[in-house]
Amino acid sequence: MSDDHANASEMKRSDLARLTGCNLETIRYYEKVGLLPDPPRSSAGHRRYGDAHVERLNFVMRARELGFTMEEIRELLSLVDRGSHTCAEIERMGSHHLDVVRAKIRDLQAIEIVLDRTIARCTGEETPDCPLLEVLIKGPIKREKDDGLSEY
């Protein structure tokens, strides 16, 4: 049987990586920090991964893609592993994460406005005076209620 069709309980780390699209070093890291359980070993001492590892790694990868922190993922997995989770609990965690994502989006939009306004003031001439450098030197961006930023 080829590696692509290896029995799930006979998967090596490289098979797990290929199957999930996850980097080998990332799998090692997730094992080290406890997001992936230690796999059983063959009689020769080789790690052997199964379907549960594939499912868990896919879960972790999707959660990371959605921007969940390692600690949030650990908390979600803990609830699932204990079998004590409720949809309401997961919804609260998801709602909190959504609030964090929305706050980041607002911050990015504010950054976009400052960069857009500042770059629009750049002359593009060969001169040492540069509005973008001026903004970077001035320090923190002041916020206003109308559009979230002050004019420089």
C-alpha cells in the first residue's frame, strides 16, 4: 500500500502533514504546546498518527485561520475533550472572539485612513521632507469621533 493510502493508525508525521497541509515543524510545535496529543509509538519507537490526530489538527488549523489565539484554542479543545461543552458556551466564546475581530477591523480601518491621507500628501519629489515620516515621528494617532482620526 502506498503512503497516500496508509492505514490511519500507521500514519507517520510526514503523512499527517501531507494529508492536512500542515507544516511538519508546526505539527511538532502543536505537540510540544499540548494542542495535539502525543501519538502512540510503534514497537520500533516511531510515532503513529490516526484519524483523531487528523481531526484535531484540522480543528486547530481552522481555528488559527479564524484568528483564535492559542489559549482560546486550548480552551475550546479542553471543553471538547471533557465532553462538557454546550453550544451556549461555545457561542459565548465565539461572540467574544467576533468582538475582538471587529475591534481589529476598526483599528485597521483607522490605520488605512491615516495612511491614505498621509500618502496623498506626499509629493513624490526627491526631497527629504516627507509627510509619512512626519506622521511616524509625531507619535500616537489622535482619535476623533467623526472618522476616528485627527488630521495631520
